Amino acid sequence: MRPYLNGLLTGLFLQLSIGPVFFLIFGITLESNYLNCLSAILAVTIVDYLYISLSIFGVGKLLDKPKVNTVLGIIGSLVLIVFGIITLVNSFRTINIGFIDNTSNWNIYNSFFSVFFLTLSSPLTIIFWSSVFVSKAIENNYIKNQLIFFGIGAGFSTFVFLSLTMLIISLIKTNIPLFIIKTLNILVGITMICYGVIRFIKVVKPKNASN
């Protein structure tokens, strides 16, 4: 149980590093209901477990190549930008002059698959988890079986953190004016686009600098 608890606590700490997936789920929570939010959280948890499993089995070494990193980085950046644009367009679409549409663009299925593919678009997460596992294995002298329990705990932290955080947001959002909620969704879209642009620049800049 100790490796599992260590993984859970480590994962919860790492969750404090908020990224684009968090903002997308945040937008889903604001614009729809908690059931759709849970569907989205389940998607990111599944992908996290997939990447954690690949990290434990050493697949991250295959991605530790400049050309592979560049291609995957560009793809991930473009996916972020596209999702940001979609979120932005949907937010503007539901705001009309003097009227705010109460209908939501989210349901269980598109919430799940949108977050699933957005999370999947960043396979370099495997390298991140690989580095975490290596450091923890050295620090705590974990054998492979203990590292597996550590990974299970780390993956479950995603579900725990997001489900509790979004539950709180879903409970207090009823006291937030709908126009503010729509405005927050616009900010979510802009944030995701900025994430994508910044990531794209970081990926292509070293390549251009070497020419």
C-alpha cells in the first residue's frame, strides 16, 4: 500500500500544474452538468493510465528522439489550437445581443471523446511519467511490482483531483451569472489557443535556429 499512497500523493501534487485539459474540463463543467464532466474526467484518467503503463514498460525511450518529438509536438500543438478555436466559436455562438442561449453543446459522448483525444494528443507525457518513475524508483528503491502500484496511485490522483475540483465548481456555478460563465468559456478557448501557439513555437524554434 505504501507505493500506492506515495503514487497518489505524488500525482495529486503534480495535478497542481494546470494544463489545457484542465481548462477544457473546466469549460465543460461551466457550460453543462456534472455528469458530462465526469465523462470527460474518465477520459483523461484512461489516457493517463495508458501513458503511465507505457512509461513503466519503457516505451518512452522510443519517443526520446528529436525528430519524433518535433512531429508529435507539432501535432499536439495543432490539436490544442483546433480545440481552442472550437471552444471559442461555441462560446460566441451561444451569446447573442441581449440574449444568452441556455442550451449546452456538451453531452456525455462528445465530452468524453473531446477530452480523450486532447489528452491523447500529447504522447510526450510518456517521457514525463518515465522521468517521474525513474526518480521515484531510485529514491525509494522500488522494484517493478512496487512501481506498478505507484503508477496506479498516480493515475487515480487524476480522477480524485479533477472530480472533487469540478464538483465544487459545479455546485457554486449556480450562483454565477450565465454571462460570466460564457465569458469564462471564451477565456478557456483563448487559453487553449495560447497553449497551442506557445507549444508550437517551442517545438519549431530550435529547428529554425539550427538552420
